[in-house]
Amino acid sequence: MQQKNFESLLSPLPVQEFLSRNWEKQFVHIKRDDATYFDHLLTLKEVDQYLFSNCNLSISPFKFYLGKQEAQQESWSSNQTYNGQCGRVLDHEKVLALFQQGYSLYLNYPDRIFPKISEFCLSLESSLQARTISHLIIAPANTKGFLPHTDPYGVFVLQIVGNKTWSLFEKDTDYSLPYGRDMHQYINQKPVHVCRLKPGDLLYIPRGLVHSVSTDDEYSIHISLGLIPPKGVNLIGKIEELAASSSFFREYIPFGFLNDELEMKEYSDRFKEELKGIIEQMDIKDLLKESIRKNKIQPKQRQLSRLIKAQQINGSTLVRTTPGLSFNIIENQAQGNCHVVYMGKSLSFPVQWKPKLEEVLNAQAIDVGNFGSTFHLNEDEQIQVVKNMLNAGLLELANS
């Protein structure tokens, strides 16, 4: 089975070569003579089953486009009444009719629907310390997608079924904007590169690269993965948090500040010095870790399976800290406890546990029985502690 990681996504291109030569710089088209290369993520059969085996699909993740013309919900959904409640659901016959008219289906966040895509996105986020945004696009034959445009982030295109042609133009000079831009002035220009993707192929488009897409005489299915690392501006918010703990920045700005040039200068100079002091105290590495944590959308999948597995543990069960998890242990001697802070959550433990907690959470794996000897717990207590940590997502089973 194909490995679900960044290396397999880029194979045979080495990761370091991609990061140094292509990342944020130029496109790369990886051709593969293996139409099944992405079957470990999604197959035509799975897409077909999801779309057409359920008569109660919520319309929220769907959109349909013909070029940039969006179809109205009434043209691809219908009302359904259940227990006196009325709601709209995907209408299979209308969807097929739209396909015949040349409309493409855009499914937002397929990682919330297909578990294998979810696992893959989580793997990318963990290894690259970035957030992913996923889309699934099904385009009929002989259609054109959006006119030339840019995206506000780099995009990996995974071709699943059929062929799709990507026309690549120049790179927008102002590509760091937080939004994509229509670049319709390129519509009559000859593209700089034309990439025809076949099933199993990968295309990377750096943010700001102008592009458009089209299909030929067969329909196409591809996954689009947008990758969003933290930006420098994400660190600015932390400065505000630190300033809030400063007595100077908690003071009111002097009354009449704008009417007294001397007072204005004195306050401005003091403001700059105080701000400089905060910046000099900042640990950019720690701020970056915090920014990455906030930037990521924390997964809520597998909570039921985690709960079920937690009920099956015993003293010989191996557990480990959830891979890719960033955590801090904060001690509060006054209250006699310490807190493991992670993913916006916090678990409390007796303060004397702190040294051993660090040892346990940094271990490759540890059996549940060790919790008893480490924290002086009886068998029932140690199992309950581990269950709580499993249910909260701090730990996972080492063989999961």
C-alpha cells in the first residue's frame, strides 16, 4: 500500500530538492505511469458510492460551477421533509443533468468525508507544520474551469480519474495577498507551460502563479490540496498578548496627546522603547510553534473509536504521545498542580508529577503498567488516568 506522507506525494522527487527548487518558486509536474497511484486516498467507486448511494446528503459542502457561473441551489437540490422538518438535500437526477450541461462539482473539505484523505492531510500537517485546505473537483468532458486566476496559497493537484489540462502563465508580482485574484487579461495569451495530467500525476502550483484548467473528451476527478504555513504577520498577535501584561501598555494614552507636541514626542519615544523591549524578549521559535498550533484546524475525527479503544486497555497496553503534538507543561506551585497544555486544551495533574510527566510524554512508548510505578497508582487508578489522556487526545495507542 502506498505510504500516506509528503515523501510519497512527491515521489520520485526528493523532498529537499522540491523545497529548495520549487517551493514558492516554480511549478512541478510529476508524471507517473500508474493510474492507481492515489487509490490509497480515493477511488472512483468511493466517490460514486458517496454521491449516489445516499438520498439524504446535506448540501452544505457542495457547489457547482460552469466557468465562474455558480449554479443556484434549486438546480441541484430538492426539499425533503422528515418529522415535519423541511431541509434541502442533494438531488441525484438534477446533479446528473448539471453534469450533462457542463457544470463541474466542487466538494469542499473532502477530508471531513473520506477518512483516508483525512489521515493524509493530518500527516501533511504534522510533517510540514502547516494547515491544509482540501477540495474535490469533478469536471465533465470538454469543459473549462475558472478563467485565468491565482490562488492565495500553494496547491497540490492529485489527478484521480481522467485527464485534465492546466495552462500556466506568469507569476503575479503581488502574490502574497491573502486572497486569489482574477487574471482574465491572460485569457487570449498563450500559456508559458501546458501540463496534461493523467491519473496518478501530481502538479504543484506555487501561490500567485496564474493558471486555468480544462478537460478534453473525458470527465476528470482530482483532489486539490492547499497548503498554508504560518506567516510573519501571524506572530504579531503574540506581541499584543505580551504587551497586555506590561503596566505601560495597560495605561491610558495621555489625555491631550494629539494637542501637545512635546507630550506626543515623549510618549512616542517611550512607546517605541517599551515595544522594542518586548520584541527583544520574544523567542521567535516558541512564537512560531504557538502560531502553527493556532493556524491548524484541530481534528475532531476518530473520537468514538478512541473512546472505544480506551475501554479496552490493560496494564500491558502500549501508549504514546499523539504524533506531531506540541505541548507544554506549566507548573503552578501555589495551587499544587501542573497543566499539560496542547491543541488549545489543558489537562491538570498533581504538581509532583511534572518531572515524570515530561519523561512519559517524551518517551517513544510506555506500557500502562508503568503509570502505576511512576505515579504511585493502583491498577484501577493507572488505567483511569491513561483513559482520560487517551480520550482527551494527548495519548494514543502505540499500535494504532
